[in-house]
Amino acid sequence: MVSRNTPGLESKSLSTLSYGLTSSLDSARRKPDVALVMNVANGYWLPILKARGIPSVVNVDGIEWEREKWGRLARQVFFNGAKATARHADSLIYDARAIGDYWRANFDRDGTFIPYGGTEPTPLPAPMGLRSGEFILLVARFVPENTIGEFFAAAEKLANRHDVVIVGSSGYGGDLDERAKALAAAKPRVSWLGHLRDDDLLLALWQHCGVYFHGHSVGGTNPALVQAMACGAPVVARDTVYNREVLGDVGSFVEPEPDAIVAAIERSLAAPEDRERRSKLSRARVAEQYSWELVCSSYEAELELMRRR
């Protein structure tokens, strides 16, 4: 396998578009048998591949034009990219069945369901002096649609009785980062780790948390949620069609309101036998439906199908 790096602009708004353009131009010059394209923003560049007779398989990712982190112009760029993807892509991949339903209803395009995967890691010791099964964990990018503000408000109350560990940041600073910093300063039982590059520490946090709160509301199958399940983390999740699809009956669901989040997490922490049951079922669900072996073989089959067309 040969890996090629093409240039692009490192910015919040232009990185996907710029790297996608240079990658498409490089692919057009080298003419591979098939191109796997990630994100509908790259739909603008699909005609470049089509002009060279290169079949394209596009993972449409989430519904970016509904994310609150983007302004009006960026949302329109993503939406137009989705329309271009619907028009020019030879094959579409959805990481959640609910995303497929959305595309059939709004773009009249069908595709193949292939989710993200997770792997059950080797057991690790409880980190940071935390007591296994007794702390609350959040892992997320700091954007409004991930229920970050509501969780912070809930954490102010939860931290009076429980340890709370927050992993993530916006990546660009801003109000939510400042709130996390202030919360950790005001509450001794809150630890804000920012963006975490230590994979073993993150896996250990998922393995030993009493509750993992997953507040993502836009997108399909979330990789962090799948990996948390593979680690056996008991999950309290924002009630969305995507989270229900991934968790099935092994999660606890809650509306995005601070008091509701507090109540749901307290209920879960107070029921250790139920948490243990859901932990075992989560690991089994990932092994059966979200294994990397299944994901990779599904991608291989789709790419081979397009290659032979």
C-alpha cells in the first residue's frame, strides 16, 4: 500500500475542501481503479474523477448542514456539496441506517449501510486515582450540538457528589472551553483533560467509568460511542434516532436538559447491577454488529463491486 499526502489549507472552513481538491487532482492524474471519498463537501470535485472514468464511492458522513457550529455560508456549502454528491457519485455509503433514510427522502439516492467499528481493548487499571464504576465521563468535541453546555450545567450539580471527567475541546478556543476551565477550577471533583492523545488513558476511562454521557445529536454512527460500548461503558445518551440505532436496548436515553441529565445519570449510578448488565450487552452488540472485521470486509466488497463495473 502506498500513502500519498497532498497539500491543503489548515483551517476550520477550508481544510476539507482544499485537501479534497488536491487529492482529486492527484487521483485524476494517477487514475486508480476506484476512489473512496469521505464527506459530501468533496462532492464538488467528483466531476474531476468522473471525467477520468474513475468510479467514486462516497461516505456521506453526517448531515453537516444541520450542525450549529457552522455559519449560514458553510451550511450552504455543505448542502450544495451533498446535492453534487447525489448527482455525481457512483455509490454512496451511509454509516447509519437513519442517514440512509434521510438521503432517500431528501436526495432520492439509495446506498450501502456500513457503520464505524470498535474493538474491545485489553483490560487496563483505573486511571488518575479514580474509583472504578464511580465517576462520570464525557468525551466530545465542544460544539453545541453535542449537548456540551447542558452537560456542563448538569456537572455543576453532579460534581457535588461524584467525580466528573471531561475529555475534549473545541480545537479553536472559545466560550465552551472557557466554561470547562472555569468548571474545573470551581469544582474540585471535575477534571478537564482537553484533547487527549493518550489512547490507553482514554480506553481506561471508558472501561472504568460509572456512566459515559454521550450528547451527540447530529450525524450517524458515532465512532466514540461505538468504542465506548466496546469498552463496556454504561451509556446515558441524548435521545436521538442515531443514538437509539447504535445503542438499541443497552442505553439509557435522556432529553437535552440539565436537570434531566442529572436525574438520568444519578439513576444509572444508583443501579450497579443494571449497569453491569448493560456493559456486557454493549460489548456483545459491538462484537456482533460493529466489529472492524465486518466494517472492513463491507468496504472491500463495495469497492470491488465498483471496480468491476
